[in-house]
Amino acid sequence: MASLKAATEQLPAESGAASSRHRPIKVVDIHLDRPLQTISGLHRFNLVQALVRMHGAPLGWARIPIHGDRCLVTAQRQAIVKQLRWRILVQLVEDRLRTGTLTASEAQPRRVQDESLEIPSVTVAVCTRDRPDSLETCLASLERIESDLLEVIVVDNAPSSDATRRLVASRGPRFRYIREDRPGLDWARNRTMVEARGDVIAFTDDDCVVDPGWTNALALTFAESPEVSAVTGLVVPYELETEAQILFEVYGGFGRGFRRRWHHVSPKGRAHIGSGNFGTGANMAFRRSTLEGLGGFDPALDVGTVTNGGGDIEMFFRVLQEGDTLVYEPAAIVRHRHRRDYASLHRQLTDHGIGFSSYVTRSVLAYPNQLRNFLWFTRWWLWWWILRRIVRSLISPASFPIELILAELKGGVKGLTRYRPSARQADRIKTQATGPPLHPEPPC
């Protein structure tokens, strides 16, 4: 979302920020099949960034100016037509082909459920540790999903109190509490394979707010295409009110676009090496049989270990490496609450670098025939993702803080030595702790 850079202005510095460059942006949804309305109370904001949707499906972002403290209907209409007119036209043509009408308000939802489809049951897994306040908002959004084929498991990973258990107990019978004492996010994810009752396991994070149609979009994708083993979805910012949140979006964020994409590669190919392009762990779903067949997530990776990440993208890589199909479906929408302060963003990008290198190390050890492809991708990451950004930051210091780019680079260097000791620790936990045994054997 690099265009955010041109749309932001100065705001007072926050505690912990190296510098301040940006004013808050109001994030909203605009549904084209509903009447546009003036948005008021925007005196703190620099502009409105609208996720434009038709029949629930996202078409793209529109950046809309604010006049005084309001975003007027005329401004919304002009910005949406100017920035998204081709996407709207394509959607209207698709509606005409399907329903015989070009009137958006009369068109049927983009994905009408075929009654002959066998919709899989879904278990939503929220893995958490000692963040009940954040989790409460996530669970409230899950309550708004209407489905008889849905259950929610909250996996409490090595908690220091019973606050999460008490919170889940207060939410009703749809929510189940599971305690997993083996520390590490991937231990918690693997526990869901044992506990889940659904045919599909959908994962989101405790700092996310899910769209009411999230699980339906995931389930329909699996139902329409039995060959699909994994589905990821669109992750958009919940808010953009602090410099750190805006900078994270400028850096790339979690969004992966507004078009459905299919991924299936030959094991000798290299298109799946950069598996971070396929989605993120905050919005991913797998057939339970697929996870079981692959041995589950690698508990030597991700939060709660010295690798600090990589568990999600390693699983995307392994799904494709083993010949399965992954689909990115933007109609499955999750909103992520980005870190609000600069220091937390700095740590996050450092962890991204560590997790990336740990994922590469693990994958090369497990699939040595992919070494050449991983060397190619690492070179690409260093040049196109890191060094090119550093050069741009040096030329235009206001574009993005160079120290954040260096944080990810330093993390990438640190991560080269993190996987092996983490794998040994995972083996010790496996032999010492009690609990479900599912977990892939770490590569030698």
C-alpha cells in the first residue's frame, strides 16, 4: 500500500517513535449495494480509506478526502468511480452473466451457494496466551457468524493465569476452551488437530476481528473445489490511527490483493518458495485431513520459540511442495489490529526477519533438493525486499525509516542460527511433556 505514503501528513510524535510522519486515517467499509452516507466526526483524521465491497465481496481500496470533519457522499462517489471503476464494471458484468441484471442493488450475492454442494463443517481455532482483553474482541466478532456448521476452539498456550478460561466460559456453548501447556504457537495449532470436530480448521489470531461472512467464504471455497487443501484470505487493517500502524501498511502489511488466486506447483518448481505471498497465519484454513497427512505444524517454529515466526509460511510451502493446492480467496476477510507503538513495530519486523530465515533453514533441511531455489529466493529477498528499500530510504528519508528495514535485515541474519536449537528444544518438550503427540519430525 505504498500510495499511503503520499496521502499522509505530520502528526505529533508518539512515545517510543523515532520520528513522526503520518496523521491518522479512518478505515471504513463502503458497500455499493447500499446507499452512500456522509461520514462525520473525522476531525482527527487525514483521509478516509474505504474497503469498497459489492454483495459483501471486496473490490479494493478507495482513498477519500475529508472536508472539515466530514467525508461527503459526493467525495465518496467521485473517489470510488475514479479509483475502482474498472473493478466495478467487471463485477457488474459478472452479475449480468449470472443474474441477468446490471443493477447492483438487485444483483444476487457474488457467490450464491449451490444447494447441491456439500458444505464442510468448520472449526475455528484461536490460539492465545495471556491476552484476554484482545481475545474478547476477537470472540465477539466470531459470535456474529451465523452457521450451524461452526465451532470455536480457544487454545490457551502455557497461560500464567485462568483469565482466558474464565472469559471463554462466559461466551456460551459454541466456544470450547483447551489448555495446551507445551509453550509455542505451533504446539497450540497442532492441538486443534486432535480437538477439532470440523472437516476444516480455520485459524485466526487473538488480535483479529473476523468478518461475519469469513467462515462461509472459506467453506464455500473448499466445497466448490474438492482438490483444494488450503485456503487463505484477505487481511486488512482494523484501524490506522498511529504512526506505527500506518508504517506497517506502507511496508507491505498483510494484504495480498483482491483477486482469487490458485497455487499449485510441481515439486521441482520454485514459485512456492516465497510462500509469504500466499497469505498469513491470521487468516488461513486447511482440511483437517491435509494437516494430519503432513504431520501438523513444526513446533520448532513461530511465537513462543527462539524462531519467533515462520510456522504459517512453512506450512504453505509444505502444502504446495507435497503437490496439494492452495487458494487465496479475498472474500474471506479478517481485520488485524496492528501494533500501535513504534517499539512494538520494530520488534515485529525483527521477528519477521528471524522467522523468515528460520523457515528457509527448516525447509532446506527437510527438502535439500530445493537448496538452489531457496538460494535464489534469498538473493531476491536481500535485493528486492531489503537492499532496494534501503536505497530508496537513503534517497528519500521521509519515505520510510531505514532503521525498520535494517531491523528486518538483522533479524534475517540472526534467524540463520535459530532453527536447529529450537528443533532440539521441541524434541525435548515432545519427550518430557504429556499431551497429544501430533507434530512433524524435525529434519536432521
